[in-house]
Amino acid sequence: MAEVTNEQKAIKATYFSIIGNTSLAIIKGLAGYFGNSYALIADAIESTSDIFSSFLVLFGIKYSNRPADANHPYGHGRAEPLITFLVVGFLITSATVIAYESVENIRTPHGLPKPYTLIILAGIIIWKEISYRLVIQRSKETNSSSLKADAWHHRSDAITSVAAFIGITIALVMGDGYESADDWAALFASGFILYNSYLIFRPALSEIMDENLYDDMIEQIRKVSATVDGILGTEKCFIRKSGMRYHVDLHALVSASISVKEGHYLSHKLQDTLREKIPELGNVLIHIEPVE
């Protein structure tokens, strides 16, 4: 059986998100409208924005995994953090809409939410948390920043549903005078969405700026390099992430007494070993340093 690639895993996870968000947006919208709960309607708005952002993630994953060409010798991986920025834009937009509508509903008298909305919310919370765990696991397996952003969409959705659950419960228990409790819950949720937007944006920005965040992988590269006969050690090691791949510049120490041909052979041997032992590596550039 053919091995499933990281790209295929990421694409499957994205289709899972699209189908789940579409179903939940419909369920939340209908339950919020007929159940007289703006917190649920706000949840539906976020799920609707999640559908479009998941399509963006799908496009980003497919585009970023295109092979290198003459104009893009390092591949198209940088498209992924750019897509992540767009996903964050969707999150910020949905948070702003939810906050505005929440304030409007707080100022406008309305009836209490229906009790059955709590049952719907409980199911949504469980499903969204399961979805988050599945997609975040795939993002770790594939090193996909945009898939991680998609996973956090599920987690933020679960949190907004928890806030809605609390708000509706307060409104139902306390009765008259607390009709807007679920609107306050939606307002709180919008703030949490904005906070999560920053948490998603920051790593993607680091990826674009080639920030040094890969100490664990550098240590792994040094250990693998030490197992190659003829490699006496390593010096500089720089890593930059591009899509699901990590590109490496490594200075390797070899004996000064060997020929240029032998040094060339060792550099290729080290390069092949690193790619074999650490499959997520992309381009590996080896600079040979002679040691007396």
C-alpha cells in the first residue's frame, strides 16, 4: 500500500473541516434563529467564516506543495504562511461582526433563549473539541502552519460555544432581566477570537521572517551528522521553514588532509543521510570546513 504523504494528510484534514463547519453553520443558524439566541447565531457566523477560511487553507496546502521551478528554486512553501494571514483576517472580521451585533442586541430588548439550545450547544462543544484535536494532530504531523490555524478555528469555535452555553444558562436560570446574558457571552467570545488570531498570526510571521525557532531540530541535525563517517563535527546550522519543509544551511567539519573530491563526496553523503533520517527536510546545503 502506498504511503500517505503529508500533503494528502493535510488535504484530508481540511476537507474534514469544510464538511464539519458547513454542517454546524446550518445547525447553529437554525437553532439560534428559532431558539431566540444570538450567541448561537454568532457561533453560526463564525462557522460560516470558517468554511471560507478552510477553502483558503486547502488552496494554500495544494499550492505550497508544488515542486520547485525556475522562478521558485526553493518551492512554493511560503504561500502557506500568507494563507494563514488571510485566515487570521477572516477570524478578525468574524470577531468584529460578532462584537458589533452583540452590542446591538444588548441594547435591544428581546425574549429569553429556548432551553433546547443548551442541548444543541453541548453537542457542538464536544464535536468541536474532537475536531480541534484531530486537526491539530495532523498539523503537527505535517508541519503545516495553515492547518494549525484551521485547528485553532475549531478550538475558538468550541470556546465561543462554551461562552454561549454559560450565557444561555444564566439567562434561563435568572429569568427576566437577564435576557441579554447570551449576548454578553457572544461579546466575550469575540474577544477570545481576537486573542486566538494573534496566537495564529505570530508563528506565521516568524516563518516569513526566518526567525530562529528550531533549536530541537538543529540538535537532531547535529546528532545525525555525527553518525556519518568522515564528518568530525558541525559548526553553523541555520534552518528556515517553507510550507511543510525545512531548508538547512550546515557547516560540516572534515579533515584538512583529504582531497577536494573526498570532501565533495562527504558533503553529499551527509546530505543524503540527513534527508533519510529527517524526512521533513527540504534543501540541505552543506559547507565543508577543513580541520587540521
